[in-house]
Amino acid sequence: MSGNLSVQSRVQDDLAVVTTDGYINNTAAEKIAVVCVEHMEAGVRKFVLNLERSRIINSIGISILIEVIEKVRGVGGGVAFSNLTPTIAKTFKIMGLLNTSTIYETEDEAVVGMSG
């Protein structure tokens, strides 16, 4: 599968909501990382990654997301995920992402949770 992922983002207050659409492999995860770094350079420290339209993520994609989480935490920020499939949520738990990030059922819940 190729990196045909689309990534959109918007900033509200000090929080960026990043929405993906498509398979998250290494190329696609790099797109997500670039968007997050650009927002970090602009002063954003809190991120919600809405993966509702991404049904599959491979191990390299997960490892890049871990790097993103580490970069955000390195500047005193935080990352939350929303709208995960049960399989992706379970995979994130197994891979330890929940030690450094949070999963919310919906984007709205994640925005509220990260804004508090």
C-alpha cells in the first residue's frame, strides 16, 4: 500500500487537531510528523490525532507516532488520540503508547480532555 494518506489540521487556542484519512505506513506517518512539528514550531503544545478515517496502521507508522509523542512531551506538551478502531486501540495499548498519551472515544472528548 502506498502513502496516500491525507492529513488535515486546525488549531483552536493552544491545541492542534490533526485528522487523517487513509492507511498509516511510514510515508504517511512522516506526513503526520511534519504537520505536528510545524505546529510545534508555531507554539502549539497539545495535539489531538483523530484517526477515524484511518483503519490500518503498520508498525513503522506506530514507531513514528511514538517519536512524535516524545517530541511533543519534550516541549511540555501532550498527545491524545480519538476515534480509533478497537484493533488500533488494542495495538496502541500493547505497544505502550498509553503510557505517554491518552485515547478518547470522540474528537470532542479529546479536545475537552486536552484543554483541561
